Amino acid sequence: MSVTMENYLQAQHAVLGSALIEPQLVPKVIQQTRKEDFTGPARTVYNAMCRLFADGVTVDVVTLANALGSDYRNYLMELMQITPTAANVDHYLSLCREQAKVLALRDIGVQISTAENSEELRILLDEANALMVDKSALRITTMEDAMRTFMERHVGERKYLSWAIPALNKVLYCEPGDFVLLGGYPSAGKSAFALQCCWHWAERMNVGFFSLETSSEKLFDRKMAGETGLTMEQIKLNQISDSDWERIGCMVERVVTRKLELIPASGMTVAQVRSVTAMRRYDLIIIDYVQLLSAEGFNRTEQVTNISLALHRLAQDMKVTVIGLSQLKRKENSDTPENSDLRESGQLEQDADVIMMLRMKAKSKMTGPRQLFITKNKEGARAMIELDFDGQRQTFSKAKNTQEVVDKYTHE
């Protein structure tokens, strides 16, 4: 059915008519629609239906007529007469929601064409993006349904997000829709670890790396150090020999086919991150780091709380894995990091499905041993993994394996 105002009105009338013909459908109609899905007198009837239902009053043509007055009596009767059957209510509900969404988006499009500044455009684009999110109807699972899907889900090999450090695959079972936090103090290597994981994920997934403090050029330099074996010093000083360029030339295809995109995100809101994620169809996104996102709030705690809630909703609504990097509070003489060390909001601790903390084993060593603590793991055990970090090549490896990585590059 084409989206026209006439068809939209027919869908609204069919939804309300079905509820009047069979009052037991009223809870379903209220649960699956919003007042914004209705217009004119249909919205007035819908609002009255919601008020009566909330007050515990039986909703039917008589109670609605009493609530709305005599002016609406004929309109209610017409709704029942023009609705062929209540048996098709699911179809009517789907049409009503879809047509309301399309017409609302058209209206936003008109407003965009006449917007006078970028801030007005941003607000309108955020509204459009919110409308595009699929707010599916309430899903109730019976024990029979749960048992059937359990048997289907657990036959054969189950695939989860794999990690650049294979030891993590034995501990973490991350899926689309999960919100993962990686915390650490400055210079611990959070960005390098996330970038290494991104490279691994981008072989099979569409990955977006939203950087709020580091340029795309610097991030790519770090990644090339890890891939080519060149040191960061060689790259920063352009000390790249002919043989190095030859080696780089041989790996161009492998690099450019990685499905990884770097997005400078300074000043971005979560709504803007959501918009880019939808537009580029990312399967997984990284936020480096969450406290730098812009958000409303009277203080930093309230702002970061809103950021955390919005990122959690983004992950669940869009079925995208969200990896958020986070700074930690300054804390002296702590042997083991805790979830409460996350800066500026306890909401981060509450919303995350997995929390990891990366720290230098010896504070005086900028390169070398690291410890990765898994301090929250909703579907697995807490753990600690020893890592080595080759700072010159921005590469992490399982403890005691770093020299093998270096040898691989220097002997080729």
C-alpha cells in the first residue's frame, strides 16, 4: 500500500475500529502504538482509550462515548462500521505505524530543506534517526518458546566475537547488542589495544572507530607500525627505506580490503554516532573515549550518565556491539582495578555487559608487561591476563610472546 494521507487515515480507523469491535484488543493496540501514530479525531479517541484503560475502566464504544461526549458518538459508530473485521488487527497496526513513520520523515525532510543553520539541521537529523530505529513490539516468551529456541540455539558451534588476543575467546562471549567497556589510565595502551582488535574484527565485520582525541592519520600510523614491523620512530621521522616501501607495497591490498573506517568524532553526541552507525551499517563500533562525547546535563556525572544510557540503548536498538574506552579515576597504590574506578559515572558500571581494565604492570615501564583485568563479565568468569606490549610497534601479545612478534618482522 502506498503511503498517502488517505491510506494513513484508513489504517488509523481500522486499528481503532478493531478495538471497538473486540474490546479485548485494547491492551494490544495501546501497547503497540503511540499517540503520535494518530491524527485529528482519531488521536482524541486514542487518548481517551488510553486514559480509560489506565483508570481501570472497561474500554468500549459506550464508555468512550461517555468520556468524549455526544459529538463523538457518530464517529465511534462509523469506525466500527467501516472496519471489515478485527481479525486483521496485526496488519492494521503494522500499516498504521509504518505510514506514521514515513509521513513524519517526509515532514522532517521538508523542515530540513528550510533549515537556516547547522544546529537546527542536527536536531532534525537526530529526530529522523530516532524514527528509523525499529521499536519492535513487546515480545513475551513462554517456557515452551524458550525451550524450543534453546534447543535450536545450542545445536552446533556457537559463534561469538573473537578477539585479537586468542586467550580472551575462552573467557568472553560477546554478541551483537553488547556494551563493552575498556578502562585504563593514560599511556596504558587502551587505544592501541582497541585498534589491534579492530583490525582483527574488520576482516569479517564492518567496523567504525570513533576517535574523539586522536586524528585518523595518527591512528593509521600506529596500525601500520604493527602491520609492517616499522617502529613508530621510523614512521614519525619518515625513515622508511626502499626495502620497507617494497614490503609496504606488497601488503596494500590486504590493508585496503579491511572493513575498518576511522571517524574523527570530536564534539559528537551519541545521537550523531548512532546516525553515522546506521548510515555506514557498522556491525561494531569503538568510542575512544566515552567521556569525551557531548551530552546534556548539569554536571559531568549527569552528562556521562546520559552518555552511558544512550550507548547502551544504541547497542540494543541497533544490535551493534559497542566498545567504549574509558578513563579511570586517579587512585594511588591500587593492586587491582575495580569497576568503581571508571571516571565520572556509576552508570557505566551498571550498563556494561563486560568491563576490562588495562594497566601497566610496572608504572615506570611505558613499554613491556601489561595486565588486562576482566572485572565484570555477565556471562562468564572474571579473570586477569598477562600481556606484553611492544610500544614501538603498538602491538599487544600474550605474555612472553612479544620477542617472537619482533623477530617475525626483523628477520623477514
